[in-house]
Amino acid sequence: MLRFVSVDSGKYATKGVMKIEDGKNKTIIFRTKMDPTKEEKSSDKKSFVVEYKGERYLIGESAETVDYEKSKAKKIHKIATYAAIGYLVDDGDEVVLTIGCPIAIFYNVDERNQYKKFMHDESEISIYINGVTKKFTIRKVIICPESSGIIYKNPNKYKDKLVGIIDIGGLNTNCCVYDRLAPVRSTHFTTNLGANILRNELKQYLNSVFPDANLQDWQMEHIIKNGYIKSHKEESKKVIAEFLQMHVNNIIEEAKKKNWDIKNIDLIFVGGGSKLLEREIKNVIPDAEVSETAEWDNAEGFNIIGGING
């Protein structure tokens, strides 16, 4: 059967969407972390053991290795994408695959084509996932710019509007102004101000401000959510709040450098990092829209494009 699958394999999480009957979606989400393993199955529901071309990996929450490099043409993203497809499709299915890349790469034709070739260097894929082998054929790969998913999802909402989309992902923040659904090419930019960068820099800063702390990567999600560290509760509240606000301010300053008229265009924030920083975003731009489905907007929007152009 021909399937239309979109995968948004970000530096923090991989999201996959497949259209099924009655216009509904089948979805999968897992952390984009990967380590070699000898296990045959994962011991938890948020991870997978995946074997591809004779090499076996643990992917998901239980893995520890995160990729902080800008490029999406990396083994971790390829295997995460194929794992998401393998989870969603049936054995023997054909796939029209829609994926995203940083907007700066999308508008570089050579880099975009290299990424497409990397993700589609063979038609038939065989992948082992938690004890089950799936085979599928990739018929076509469509590349979309990150940040554009919400536009594709809501064409009627934005067809007459001028909006600035700020997509705060894991490593990158991808930004572009869209005029009646069309990107204003001169406004696009990608900057390394994603949520993973924020977590890592905040961890280092807190460890320097509070020398008796020894914070680790796996603590940072909870620390940001709580707004403090246990050993210095009151002192750390102010430090964390100021650091998060500075991160949002830096994103806005990058937009201003690209001549965005922040006060006179409607701003829409998407990406998982936007929900993490919603309060700080509203502090700077009270009327900004933070999408309720921020984490899924790209994957769902890309799936619509795949169905149209597949």
C-alpha cells in the first residue's frame, strides 16, 4: 500500500505522522538519542532497539548520546527517520516521505540536494525494530523548510496574512516571514539558539554560579520546569528566570538583525522550545501566539504537503 509519511527528526525529538483512514493520523514520538547496543529489545516503552545494515542501536529516552551538530545528514537522523517509518507502516508498504531541514539549508540548493540524497540513497529499506523486521520502499522524498509546517496546516487562517514564524527546535531556531502563505526569502535565518543549547548552557552557568552543584544533562528538563535547583532554591530562581529571558531576547535580536519589524507583524512561535519558553516569550511580546501544537506543527504540516505533492 502507498503511505504518506512525514518525519520531523529534530535534535531533541523525532516525530512521525502517517495519514490513515477517515483523515486521522497515526503518530510516533521519541527522543533523538542513540547508542550502540547488544540488546534485542528495549526495556522501556519510550525507546527502541533498531538494527540497520548489521548495526544495532538503542534509540530514544534510554539512550544517552545527543547530536549537537548543525547537519541533519547524520546517521542518527537517518536511523531515527527509518525507525519512525518502520513503526508507522506495514511490511511491504511504499512510502512518500516528507522531511524537514533547517531553513538555511533548504534555501541552499546544493546542501538541500545532498541531504535528500543522503536520506534516499536506497529505495528498499529493511529495518529491525524491537524484534520485528519491517521492509518498505521509499518512492519519493520531499524536503520542506523547518518553520513552515504551521503554514501548511492552516492555509485558510494565513492566506491573507503577514506573519513571522519563529520555530524553536532542539539545536536550531528557524525563522521566516510569510506573506499570504509565501515565504519572504530575505527574512529567513537559522540560528543556534535551540532548546538543547539553552539546557546545556544553563547547566554550565548554574554549575559555575553554584560551585557545590554538579548538574547533569538529564536533570535540566526538570530544573527548567521547576524554575530552581533544590540546593539553592531561592537564589537559583532569579538566575534561571534571567537566563531563560536572555535566551528569548537573543532570538528576538536575531530577528531584528534581519530587519524584522517586530512591533508591526504578528509573531507565531512553534517548536518544542516555544512551549518551554512561553512565559518568557510573552514577557517580550505579549500578543505573540505560541502554538498549542508547537511540537507537532512541522510533522503535521509536512504530511499535508506530502499528500499534495506525492
